[in-house]
Amino acid sequence: SDDLASTEYTAVAGLAEAIEAVLGETSIERERDRYPWRDMYGHIPDVLAGDLSSRFAWPPETPDEIRGFERAMAAGCPPIIEAFLGAQNRLFDETRRWLDVGGGDGTVAAAVLRERRTLSGDVFNLAAVEPLVAARARAAEVEQRLGFGVGDFLAGPLPHGYDVIS
């Protein structure tokens, strides 16, 4: 369904271990205590509208806060990746350049670029995230096609020259 509000997921064997591997901790509760912004379920509209006070300080300031925030966001990427891959022929049919706005550590972009070898893209995010995107690009072996654009999509204009912006 395209209606994410009515979408339900069922856990499969090994899910807890996979979550722990992504989060890098042996306890999801410890992660929530350590990184309170992980408890963002139901608050994304408020965050995107700028109401950040009740959830976490924005932007994350220390390298650990930045890594933790981006890891938390990447943990929710598999359904997004599947949606992009499922629609890739429609989204990227004639596309040469893609801009992933607020693309976190590049998890979604790297996965799509691995599948769509004629596509190149940039993640547009805060400057502090650039090393995370570079590491993700290297790990996915797409470093020649995955770049980075510095900016704050909540505070300024988006870059130009892209065929698709998401």
C-alpha cells in the first residue's frame, strides 16, 4: 500500500539481531537512553516543521551525536530502499543525476546506485555528515558516483542541475 499509516510489518527470525547489528549495541533500550532522538516515531512531521525542542537538540553537535543520529535514521531505511528499487524504472528511467535531500549517511543513495549503475547522485546534508556519506559510498563501492552537497534543507535553497530530487 502507498498509505504508510496503514502499513504493518511482521518480525521475522533474526530481526532483533539485525537491529542490534545496525545500532551497534547489545540493547535497544541502552541506545534509546544514549540517543534520545531515536524515539522519534510519530514525531517526524514536528521535526520537519521545526519543532525540535521536545525531541532532541538540532543539529547534533558532537561526532558521536551525529553518528548516532544518522545510524538511527539508517535503521529505518530498508522499506524506503525497497520503494526506490521497486520504482527505479519510473523514477530513474532517463535520469543521470539524482539529489537525495537530507539523505542521512547515504544508505538509501548507496543502495540505489549499486543497482542503477548508470545513475550518479549526491546526498545533500549538513557538513558534519560528509565523512559518513564518504564511508558509506566506499563500503558500497559507489564512491565514484556518490557525492555530497553541503547545506541545510530547512534553512536554504536546494542545489540545481539534477534530474530527480528526493
